[in-house]
Amino acid sequence: MAPNDHDLPDSGTPGAGTVGEAELPYLRRCVELAAEAVEAGDWPFGSVLVDADGKILAEERNRESTTGDPTAHPEFELARWAAAHLSPEARATATVYTSGEHCPMCAAA
């Protein structure tokens, strides 16, 4: 199969590497959140947390500059939210979509 604009580098995660039509609304929302971050004076990153049924559970944008908190990345905030609001089982089946590749801190979170 020839590569196309929907093929992404394989992260090593089963099922990772290809963006399907079902994922596009989540990714579009991430880009909208990234635009909101830029408008507020932050770096252009946005993320959404989606449950196994495809429902958006939480969303966040970068707030690093406006809060002065170097950990205020959207993925990290969603990890905090998930730890406080979801069971371990629900966290295991949830997916984080983001407008850019995760930094090492966010990937570890």
C-alpha cells in the first residue's frame, strides 16, 4: 500500500499509525483548541480525551505561558483529570488525541 496523508509513523502501539475517518473529528477539535491556545498567548497545542465508545470526556489546551506553569500542557492536564475522574479500567481504554507529538513529559504522563 502506498503512503498517503493519513499514514503516521508507527508508535509501536497496536493499532497506531493510521488515522481513520472516525478519528478526524477529534483531531480537528485538537487543532481548534490549539488555535485557542495561540489566541490566548500560549503554545499551539490542544488535546481531547475520548472514551472507548467515542465520547469526548475532557478537553484542554496549552496554558503554559498564561499560567506560568511549565507543566500546563494539555496532555498532562488530561492525565491529571483522568486520574481523578476515571477508574483504572476506563483509563486503560481511553485515548488521548492531540494536535502535535507528545513531549517526553506528556508521553510519560
